[in-house]
Amino acid sequence: MSADVLVRRIVHGATALRGGGTWRPTPYQFFGFLFWLVMTLAFWRIPLCCDAGQHAAVIERLKANLLHPAHSMADLPGAGSPYYGPYAVAQGVFARLTGLSGWAVLRLAGPLHLMVLLTGVGRFVRTLTDRPWAPVLALPFMTLLWGDERILWSGYLGLMSMTTNISYPSSFAIGLTFWAWALTVTRACERERAVRFVGPSGLEGWWGYAGIGALYGLILLVHPVTAVSAAVGAVAIVAARQRGWRRPVVVRWTVTGAAALLTAAVWPYYDVFSLGGDTAMDWMHRRLYEHLAGNSWLALVGLPALWWRARGSAGRDPLLLMFALEGLVLAYGWVSGHYTYARVLWAVLVPLQFALAVELAAPRPWGAFRKAVGAVAAVWACVGFCTVQGGAVVPRALDPVGLEQPPRWPTYDWAARYVRPGEVVLTDGYSAAHTFPGYGPNLAAPIWPDPALDEARRHRMSADVRAYLAPDATRAERDAVVRRYHVRWLLLTRWHQVPEEAVVVAWSRRTGEVLARVG
């Protein structure tokens, strides 16, 4: 949120002795705090789900061994895993110091990520305009103007997705991206200085541009896919706002780029640059392209706003260039088959949403066309709220129309109390495989690709799990799998029969799943 506003008044009497200063929140500070409060309560009211188990597992592994963490889901080394970025390490340190579990750290991370995101949005929008209500309008547009199909995906900024995913590192990285963009706009808009840099301190000299570069490098380490959007947006901002490309200007931005690369290169846990050719995650992102229109069409109401800005800036508007360049990255992902680039969708829609917010924050009177765009934007925001997003913040008990609610995944405390951290569990349950590693145990077969584990080996592990659970598997075949992966426990869905050699220890009334001991 924007900087505090100090309102000076003429005061008399005793009040004058105290200086008469009165602080008043800006509109964005007021409504941004309300948004933060509502979203925090919405996030805390539902169980952590989806990929939260993966991120809780990362924290647990770092809590157990900060310098040499194990693989987040398997009984294997974790060297080279991109999950062990600087932010995850900071969370691991926090967990070690406080004794909190990975789940508890994720619960606390949600409000923190929201604060970083909201302050970043406010700072970035304020670099685009001095209209005080523009960042306020940016919030509902950013969270409601997506599509009429539900999507729960890390890094997507709809209310429903944020309610389930705001504790993930991707959300933190997006918040940092808005801050990085705001700082980039500020630097690019500065008037030309002399050839030499002035002063070694602050944002006036070398360290200022290096600091911005380090921030982009941090984003790259925290969430590499988000860093693609961050870098493309930075290029758009500099191309639109930088006036003149004399040698000092080129040197300054070269320092920024070099600092970003150096920051990423010196990180000891994994080599982020080796991820460029990794295609293991592409298959799971294809459906984002297949449902692209249904996930994003409401944001198209911002196209007239981009057109207005293009006319007024002779095509050198940062939001316009950002929309074009991020759109090219999105298109490249589809054409090339690198479907992971579907994750830049948020950065394609943000220019539409923020341009709309800036233009509709213009003072009245409005022309007929602007009034029409504002009316359509209000209607489409209501459509987004009623079809997809509203259930994220409206509990079922207060919902008069039956809004779609966030998922409520089962928890596995009933099983985790018997399984020690590091022990191996064999399961093919969808929620169990996603969730149970967050308590500390390992899986016989990890469910997600990870550069720390060869994909061919991961597929063999999955095949062995299927062979173990096959109805016609023999006792000898099952024993071989148990010995190969040091399996200690089975977490079976109600569709699987408990093997004769297993001993049932606990079961869930809600899901019918059974925890059994083997080995």
C-alpha cells in the first residue's frame, strides 16, 4: 500500500502544543487492509489442500537437515531440487527456531504473502498514476476478472485460487515481482544523470541498480516460472519508460541484469539455469491452455483501457508493452509445446486489469464510452464473483445462493501420529499422496517431477507401487517392493484390500482409508 499521508491542519489551544499532525489512511490503505483481513480469514477457515503438502514437506526436510535436506517426497537425497530456494530455507530456519511444523509455517505464510502482494500492487499502480482510487479498483479487477471456469492453480490471482494457494512460494514471488516492477519504473523514469554514478549508497548509485537486480535474482530462485513473467515485464517497463540510451543508461541496466544472474548463480542448493531445458512439468500444464478462454475471458473488458493508454502514449505505455510481450511468451508456450509457460497468464491479464483500474479512476465527468466500459466492468466483475470467486470469501452458512465453495481436503493427523518422519509410506490415494509427505514421512513413489530425481526412475517407482497394489500381486512380489523401497506403512483407499501380511493400525471415518504396518 502507498506511503502514509500526513495531513496538516491549523489547530488551536492544547492541540497546537502537540503539533496538530493527523494521520489519515489513504483509500488503498483502508480497503487494502480490509481485503487482507477478509482473505486471511478465508484462507484460515479451510484446510490446506492441493500442493500444500509438497511445500510443507520441503519445510520439514529443511527443519530436519538445513544444509543437506532430503528429497521432499522420497527416501532419496534432495540435492539439485528447485524446491530448496532461499525463501524455503528461510522458512526451514524459522521452523527450526520455533519448533513449528511445516503445516503451521504455511498457515503463517499466507497472511505474510498477502501483505507482500498487496503492498506490491499498491506501489506498482502508484507508479502508473497518481489517482488515489486506482489501486483500490485494481484489487477487485485483479481477483474477479478472470473467467467463469474454476481454476485452482499456483500463481493465479483469482479469489478462489488465492484462498487455496496464497501460502505457496509462487504467491510470494508474485508479490516481489510487483515490488520489482515498481522499483524498475522509478529507475527508468529518472532523468539522465552525468556519466558517473553519484554516491555509493541508496538507490542513487551502483548499489541501487544492483539491488533491483538482486531482487529479480531472488524471484528467480524462489519461483523460476514467475521469474519469466518478472523479467519480461521489466523489459517492457524499461523499453516504455526509459528516455535515451546513452552509455550510462546501458551500464546501469547491465549492472541490474548482472546482479540478477549473479544472485541466482551463487545459490548453493541447486542450479537454477539447468531448469531451462527441463520439460518434465509440461504435460500437467497443457490443460491450462485447453481451458485458457474459460479461465480468462472476463479480463478482456480491459482492452478499451489499454487502447486509451496506447493513444495517449504513442505506444510507449508499460502496460501495453507488457501485455504484448507476456502474450508472446504465452503463445510461445503453446506453439513450442512447453506448456509450463501457461503460468504467465496472470502477467498477461494484469495489464488489462490495471489499465482498467487506472482509467476508471479518472475524475468525472465521463464520456459515454467510458461510462459503458465502467458498466460492463462492474457487470463482469459480478459475473466472476457469482460464478467462480464468491465462495472463496462467503462461507456456506452465509451464502443465500449456493456459491461454489473451496475444496475441503481431508487431513491425515489420524495417520501421522503413528508414522515417524522419514519412514516410507506406500499409497496411491490422490489426497494422501499430495498431503501425507507434509507430515514428515516419505512416499514409495513421488507424485511430482523433480530435477533431483530422474524421471525414468520416478516412473519405475510408480510402476512398482501399482504392481504392489494389483489384485493379482503375489506375496513374494509385494515383499520385493517393500524391501526395495524400505516401505514401513501402507495407506490404502477403501478400494484396496489389506494384504494378509499387513497389520491395520488406524482408519479414517471420513474417507475410509486404512493405515497398515508392513515390513
